[in-house]
Amino acid sequence: MAVVQTPWIGDSQHSVEASFESLQLSPALIAVVRDLGYARPTPIQIEAIPALLAGRDIMGQSQTGSGKTAAFALPILQRIEVERRELQSLILCPTRELTAQVVREIRKLGRDHHGLQLVELVGGQPSRPQRDALERGAQIAVGTPGRLLDLLRRGVIKTVAIKMVVLDEADRMLDMGFGDE
């Protein structure tokens, strides 16, 4: 596993020279990124995107607001096969709030991926609609540890086609006592 650790954004020791085109992203994703107003990739994106597209494991660390979600979401979107109606990516977040934020960002970035289905798997809500979305063939699931474990134990989440797993804010999940999970 490679460790990708970027400096704080604005650190004068790191200049951003790369473009989104140089990161091996598809023209469709580059167009969406441009439409959203992103001019250049951030340091975490420059280091993480090519590694993730190559299928490598990484551990990234960067300041809040530095583009970490896009750093893992763009490779996920590029590698998802929308015609396959099965779970291909699983993103674990420590809280419902972060889960909702990640889902919103992936929806924005994946807005031109026709047929893309995301499901938010969190407690505090009925699990039936979440189970139904998985059964209908969501390709990406974003959720909290408790709900994901519940659905795994029930056999609702099928892991056979999962290509990418993201532990977003893994340090925070450990701090919150989710080590065993």
C-alpha cells in the first residue's frame, strides 16, 4: 500500500503544475470538472488519481477542503461500469453528515454517468429503501459503519463485484470507537 501524503494547500514548497487532462481522466469527467469550475487539480488529486486509476491501494492525508473527495470519487466514477447493475464501490464514512456530503459530491461529479445509481446507507432512517436500492443494482454505496455492518450481516450487500473500497476519515472512525467494526 502506497502512502500519499500531501502538504497543506497553499504550502509554497509545492507548486501545482498538473492539469486534469494529465491525470488520465476520461474526457467526460474532465468536461464535468471544468463545468464545475475547477481549473487545476490539487496536490492530493495529482498524487491519488493516477494511483487509484491504476488500481493501487493508497492512504491519503490532506487538509480539509483540499479536494480529497474528488481525489477518490473521480477514479471511482471512471472505473464504474454503469451497465453492470451491481455494487462496485463501497465508501465508508464515520458520520451521516459526511456520508451525505460525499454522496452529493459524487452525484455532482457523476452527473453525466447515465444509469449511475448511488445509495446512502446510514442509520436513523428505515433500512428498507436502502436495501431496495441495493437490490435494484446501485453501483456505489456510501455509508456509516453500523448500517454497513448490519446490511453485510443480513447478506444484503454483495461484495463479489466491488472494485474499490474507501475508508473516508479512517482516523476519525477509529477515534469514534469503530476499530472492531
